[in-house]
Amino acid sequence: YVFQILKQAGAIGEGRAMTSRELMRRAGLTRRELVRRVNRERKRHFICSTTSGDGGYYRPASRADIQHFLAGQENRSEEHTSELQSQ
């Protein structure tokens, strides 16, 4: 569902990411519902996200997009782990 919206909108590559706000509007979902839906759909499709600019979601244009997204996820995971360890 979310993947299809991104596909129809041409949200391919980080530079053409669809903002969360626009995606929520088109899908008729709250932010929480959108995040749940994206996480569920990621089991079948590559859906990348970005926090730069207005943030948003996009379909990868290349293998490099996927690697960049996964590296960002890994960095955020390490940051959260180090925060927990310092408490």
C-alpha cells in the first residue's frame, strides 16, 4: 500500500522522497499508523527513509541508496545503544 503510493508518486531516490506528512495524507494514516505500515511492508519491499530536509520515505534508485539507508540505521542503533549504556 505505502510502497504503491511511493511508486505512483515517483518517489525514487532520496532526493525525491515523499514527506511523511504527504504520505500520511495520501494514505489516510496517522504518523504512528504510517510507521507501523512501513515496517510491515519493509518485510516485502525496500522502503527507505530519510531525516534530512523535511524527511520522508522513498524507493531506492540504486544499491547505493539501500547501503546508505542501512548505514544510517546502523548509526542510529549504535547511538541508542551507547546512550543506554551511559545511563
